[in-house]
Amino acid sequence: MNIQLNPLNEQQSGALTILSVGLNRDQLLWINGYFQGLLVSSGNTQSASTPIQAKNSKQLKILYGTHTGRSKTIAGKLAEKLASRGVEVQSVALDDYKTRQLSSESNLVFIVSTHGEGEPPAMAEDFYNYITGKRAPQLPILKYSVVALGDKSYKFFCKTGIDIDQALSKSGAKAILPILKLDVDYEDEAEAWINQFTSVFAEIPATPTSENPIAINAPKSEQYSRKNPFKATVIDKVKITGRDSDKEVYHVELSLEGSGISYEPGDSVGILANNPPLLVDAILKQTSLSGDEPVTLKEDTISLREALSDRLEITVLTRDVIQEYYEKTGNQKLQEIIENDGQLDKYLYGHDVLDLLEEFPFKLMAQDFACILRSFPPRLYSISSSQSAVGDEVHVTVATVRYSYKGRERAGACSTYLADRIDIDSQVSVFIEKNPAFKLPENEETPVILVGAGTGVAPYRAFLQHREASNQKGKTWLFFGERRFHSDFLYQLEWQKLLKDGYLEKIDVAFSRDQEEKVYVQHRLLENQKEIFEWLDNGANIYLCGDMKQMARDVQKTLLRIFENEGGMSEEKALEYLKTLKKEKRFQTDVY
């Protein structure tokens, strides 16, 4: 087979040259993978100019909706597996998918997370409303499967995926496999499902097609993950709230030297902690178990004490744990709580496993007790550093959780692990969790408005470090809120230096307890509403990071009010404008 040095025509060569100018390494790697996928799919026995003939082929489209990137990762792994079996597969974000295509689809997989209390992630919102609404089409030829991601500590576990699955079934589509519902400790189940789905899909008859092969858009797996974390050495740990503060916030710096780990501003670091030792001791005392009893968890046999310390969730209760405990105990009072949503929500808030054992005592064998409990999930923290500024380090900003309830002192598992149980030169198990939904604009000239309260300012430290390292000065406006100026102004000196050097153009702060009337970041936004709207009207991106239940909702309500006041919009138009900002990724949130 003869292949000419440049088989492209003049127009193709010009387009390729224009495309390749200014691409970074990651973009070049992606494009390389794209064309590799096309080449593999087309076979290597034809010349580039030979048309692809019609053939019997299997095609499948994977649609994912994600807030943190996990659904995209699973989509990528499924795509790779299917491609290795000769399937023509495409992985598409739900906000890039045209819903009008749905009626003509034959094979789809939906991989979608649930955000907060039953809400779809921003990129899945339009599709979710479409498929669960009155405009959903009949889909008699569609074969599909749904993978739903969620967190059992929330009431509406996997609601987005469940609703999509039910809507598809109602529309006449046929499930290839039943819906898979994944908790935060999902890797093993996801991998098993990928293998099962690939085997089942391989048995489905191929459909004739003459279309060009579809490329795989599949992210590569990282070397280190929650299943294979990196042991990072603590190189610094500093309390950054003052002695008069009623908060306890630490800045922790971890070394990634030798790992090859890379991350971007906006990503999160996952930390595998251990549980408070005093709580472990109290639970063993309450159960009259020594802790030396062997228990088996996912084929590993370890002592009960080790399981309670490192492998099982004991500081937080979930509905499943209470249900499992009830099924073991048969306690009628516990049944009454389970059957009443209001009582159950109230009981879940602030209670831990020791509360359950004390208030509803029952003698359990060590293995039975271990099987009731949820696996101890990693805790995710927004990264507060830019790798372009700190090199082989990753920084986190952690607010320590401590409170008293029912006469007993309580502690957050990971926050007190970092505050109390690790020190400089300790090793911490970590991995990086990508967050594609919280990123600086690709165009560095784009103005940005950063809104954060408390440790919600962490990713903005990363953003501004990145801009400083890139010598990118310009319109950057930070709104920061906390309780008191003198004790709670996190990273104050850094913000002042960035202001002086021109990397931060404006900063507005709100300290709620420094005056009789409480002032929050949303009040500062409203005070500057005219200029904020001008920035947005001129193409600025706005970011929001912090508490989901109160602060984030208040800020969004304030933004809607600004759009009405300054944009002359009706309530409906303001909502539409906010939705457009989200769709265009000009309004990004990282809330918890």
C-alpha cells in the first residue's frame, strides 16, 4: 500500500494547521487519541483516501451528566472496554447532546449523578427536564441502561438516574440491564457492571450502517485513585484563624514529589482519613466487643477495631444503615422513625453510630455489626493551590468540625484527622478528583467574579496563584465572607499582595459578626449590582463556592434580583438569563 507524504488536499492541510496552532499538551494528546480512534475503527488495511464501506457494526452512545467528573470517568472506562470489543462508541456530555436525536437512537447508556437533595447536575438539567416532562417522545426502538451515582447520606439517593430510568421505560424503551445505583464508594461495583454490560451488549445483534466510525472520547485513568492512593508527606500545617475565633481552620500543604500527579485549579483532593479514636473506643465499649474479633470486608479479613478505625463510616448515619440495623434488631421505636420522613431526617442530622447503639441497644456479633455499616468514603476538599505556582505540592484549607450534642462532644472524621492526628512529616493517603465543572475560562482575558464564604475561598486561592504564575493581570473581583475581620480573614495578606501586584483588581468583604446587623456576601453583591451586571454583560464569568443549603441559595437569589434591577428583566427573564450563564459555563458552582 502506497501512502503519499501528505495525502491531504490544500483545504484540509490549511484547516489542520489552523487547528493545531496554540494547543497545549493535553489538547494535543486528546486530538492524537481522537485520530487514533478513527484509524483503529476504520481498520489499517485501507488507504486514507478509500471510502469506508457499509458493514454490520454495533454502535452505542454514552451520555453522561456530572458535577465532579465521576460520571465522565466511568463513561470513559466503559467506552474503552466496548471499543476493545469492536463497538463504535461515542461519549457525550448531556449538555452537548441534542435531544431531538433521541427518537432515532438504538443503543444508549446514561451515566448521571445526583447533586444535593435530588437535583440533576447542571449539565444534565435540560435533558432531565425534557425526558421527565410532557415533551418526552416515545422510544420503541431504544435499548438503554442507566448508571446512577449518588450519596446515601442524602435523602434522595440517585434520584436523577432513577427518574431518567423510569421516564425511558415509560416511553417504551427497553433496558439492557437494570439500573445500577452507586454510592460514593463505587469503583468495584462500576468495574463489575462495565464487564457485565460489555458481555451482554456483545450478544445484541449488530445493525447495518454505512456511517463513518465514531471516535472514542475517553479520559485516561490516573495512576493514583481512591483505590490506589498516593502517600503524601505533610510539609506544613498552620492554623489560619485567630485565637479569638470560634472557628478552627487549617492550611495544610502536602508533598506529591515522585508521584507524577497533576491537577488544575478547581480540582479537589480526596483524603482517606481515619475515625476519631475516642469514638471507636466508645462504640466497642457499648457493643461489649473487644475489637480483636476478625471481620471480613470485601474479601479482606481484619480486626473489628481496624475496620472501625479505617474502613467503616461511624461519624455519619445514613438511611441504609438505620434500615439495616432495624432489620437486625426489630426495634419498634426505630421502625416508627424509619416510616416517618420528618422524624428520620431529624434523627440523621447530627447523630452517629454510637447514638444508634445507645438509643436502640441490641447485642450483635462483630461480623453482623460490620456488615451493617457503610464503607468509609474519602473526604473531598477543594484544592487551594495552583501546580504552576507550587510544583509537586497540593494545598488544602480545612475547617475543623467539632460540636457538642446530647451531652457528648462530636468531631468530623477527616477534619479532626488533619487537625489532631497528623503533623509535619506524617503521611496522608490522597488522590486527585477532577472537577471539569469548575474551571477558569479558556480565554485568560475573560474577567472573573469570585464569590466565596469561609473555606469556600480555597479554590480562588488556586485560581489567583495560577494567574500570577502566568503573569495574567486583569479583571478579577473577589467577594469573601466570614464572621470576624480580625480572626477569620483567611489568607488576608495574600489577597493584599495580589491587589498590590495587580493580579486581583477588586476585593469586597463581608464580616457578619463585626456589627449588630449581620452582613453577608450577597449584601456586598447587591451594593455593587450595577458594576456586577456590567461585568457580566461584558462577558465575565462568575463563580460561587461554599455552603449549598444557605449561602449558595441566597447568592443565587441576589443575582436574580440584580438581573431584574439592572437588566430590566422580568422574574422569568432573569431565571432564563441565569440558566444561560450556567449553560455557557459562565456561572460555575462548587457547593457542598
